[in-house]
Amino acid sequence: MNDTTWDPDQAEKPERPGRPGRRWVRMTVLVVGLGAAMLGANAVAAGVQNAALSLVVGPALAAGMIALYVWAGRHLERRTVTEFPRESARRHMLLGTLGGLALATLSIGIIALFGGYRITGWGSLAGALALVGTMCAVAVSEEVFFRGVVFRLLRGRWGATVALLASAAIFGLLHLVNPGGSLWGAVAVAVEAGLILGAAYLLTGSLWLAIGLHLGWNVAIGGIFGTVVSGSAARDALLTGATSGPEWLTGGAFGPEGSVVSIVVCLAATGVLLWVAHRRGRVLGRMR
């Protein structure tokens, strides 16, 4: 995950500052515009149920979101966008996706060990593939907005510690609007997902690792194990599964992401990422 090309000063500050009043207008357009684009991309992707179509629409929406982010960085922030380096894209995406799959599998496995999850049969490969397409759009759009915009701008103003905590909190609050959403579910997502995804971005300066983690986790939870994803009803998956037991173990209506098990597993992984980031000089301080 070593990324020697990231210059945080370049990534998080404009090349030409311009007049302060105009900069605030541009930043408002940036946040509102990309936030609306994220919500739109997620809604469109979620509405596609056909597997073949989803595998086309999802990646297309993801590519469009990246292109919009790069355009906004150049024309609104007037900076060189470094968050999508080509040289590390394949490596970080692979590591992130495998990491997300592994963390989700570990969480489900521990829940199953305590009797909270069981496999009831085989599901649908087509359904699993449809979810992969959907999650391509979701992972990219949410990482572009929450890490590429929210985390990065907050870090430039108040430092990485504030950015990490605040962006995680806002990310969790977004999940209140999900079917089955709850305050506990929002807190769980903020702690287990918001922090680890922010740590992944802090470590690499690239959004690829965070996107991979986000994608791998969601695909495993919803597309492989057939459980509820962030309160949204389970769709056809590779396996059919059933949860039972106390909500602290299973996550209840919110799904495994509301489980204490998932929180502990992801917090441990977050600690590792932050430790590596610290070792590599990605300090949790304010930008110079």
C-alpha cells in the first residue's frame, strides 16, 4: 500500500486560491453537486434488478462519478486531482476488495459461531452479480463524496483527526434514511465503516483502497451471504441465509453491520491502518 506519489498539500489545497468569496461559492457547488450526484447514482443503480444490465449500469455510473470528481477538482477547486492514481489503481482495488471480503466473512463467521447466522441453501448467481453491479456505483459514489470531498476538505481546514471523526459521523447519519435504519445502525456504520474507510484514504491518499474495502464488504454481506445491508432488504444472493438471536449479535433489522461483532472486527482493522499511516508519516494533524 506504499504510495510515494501523494502530496497532501497538493491534494487538499487549490493551485490558485482566487478570491475568498468566490471560493466559498465554488466549494458550496462542489459539496452540493457531488452530494446530489452520489444520491442520484445510488438511486439509479439500486433500481436496476437485471444482472446483465446492472453490470453495465453500475460501472458506468461509477466511471461517471469519478469523471465528475476530476472535473470538479480542476474547474471548481482549481487543483490537480491526485486521488485516483493510475499506477496504484489495480493494486489498491484488489487489496481493498479482498480486505473487505475478508472482514465481512470474518464477521459473519463469528456471528455464525455464536448461533446468529446459518446458511439455509443456495441462492442465485444472477442476483449476486446484479448486486455487484449496484455496489460498484454505491462504493465509488459514496467514497468520492465522503472521503474525496468531505474528509479531504475537513482535513484541510481542521486536521485529519476532526476529518476522520466528522466524516464518519456524517456517513453514519446518511444510513438513517435506509429502510430499517436506526440510530444504533447509524452509529455502528459510523464506527465500523466510516473510520476504516477514512483510515484507508489517510494511509494512501488514494480513493482506490477505500472503494475496494467498501465494495468487498457490501458484496460479501449482501451478495454472498444473503443478509440485510445497512437496513436495506436482502436481495437474491449466492447463498440464502437466516439470522436469529439477540440484536447485539445479529444486528437485527439493520443486518450484520449493526452487530457488535462487526464493530469490533472493523475497529481492529482501522487500528492497523492508522498505525501504518502513523509509521509512514500520515500524521493526524492539520495541513500546513
